[in-house]
Amino acid sequence: MEQMHTRHLPRVVALVGLVAGLALLAAACSSGGSSDAATSGSGGGTPVTIASPANGAHVGRSVEVKMDLGFPIGQPDTGRKHIHLHVDDSSQYTISYTATHTLTLDPGKHTIVAVVANADHSETKTRSQPVTVDVGSGSGSGGGAGTTATTSGTPGY
């Protein structure tokens, strides 16, 4: 009987190792390993959220946008991703290399969406839920950090 247990031991060890490896692989795949996956705004993945202003907020013309990001961002020469802030479904966007950025908007209602872009400025499918703000005619508050550049791209939302 002892010889039978010894003979099957390598198979049992291999089976346990295989099951453990599959469990690790499944855990890695479910933890948002792809940054091109859609976000909580469109169904899961690496998060990008506009933390402020709140949806429906009344703001001044200078709007400080604060984003919660699940990854580091930076200038293209760092190889890191960055954010394209689209306003009103426009193909034009403002680039942000920091999690806080100030936009200057005309009076009226505007919708802001944060889209994650690769270092080469190609946009991923990762984007925030849209946030709509009502801009008054006053100057409002500002003071956000970041680099501003407006350029064109396909918003795709």
C-alpha cells in the first residue's frame, strides 16, 4: 500500500501545482491587467474618474478638474500614459500630465470626459463617466497644475 502512495505522489504534486498556477493566472487576469479595457464609465478595467467637479455642479469659467487614476501618468518622454480632456463630445482635447488640471470654459453647460492616452497620444478605450457642469459668467476659481495643449483627436464616446 505504501508503494502505491509513493508512486502517485509525483502526479498529485503536479496536479496541485497546475491548479495553483491556474488560480494565479485567473487572479492576474481579473485584476485589470489591460489598460485598454473600458473603465467604470463603460464597464470595468483600469479606472479613471473625474472626482471633481461633481456632475451637475455650477462652476466659474475656470474649472479645476481633479481625476482619480489607477495608474501613474506623465509626459510622453517618460513612456507613461496621460489624459485627454474632451469637452462637449469634441474631437479637440486638452492634454493633462497630472491628476489635476484647470480648463477655461465659456458660460453654459459643458460635458467633460477624461480619456486615457498612450505616450504617442493614441487614445485607449479607457475613459471616465461624463461630467456635466454649468458654467456661470463669473471668473470662478482655478489654480490646477498641468500642461495645457489643445489638439484634435477622435473622442470615440
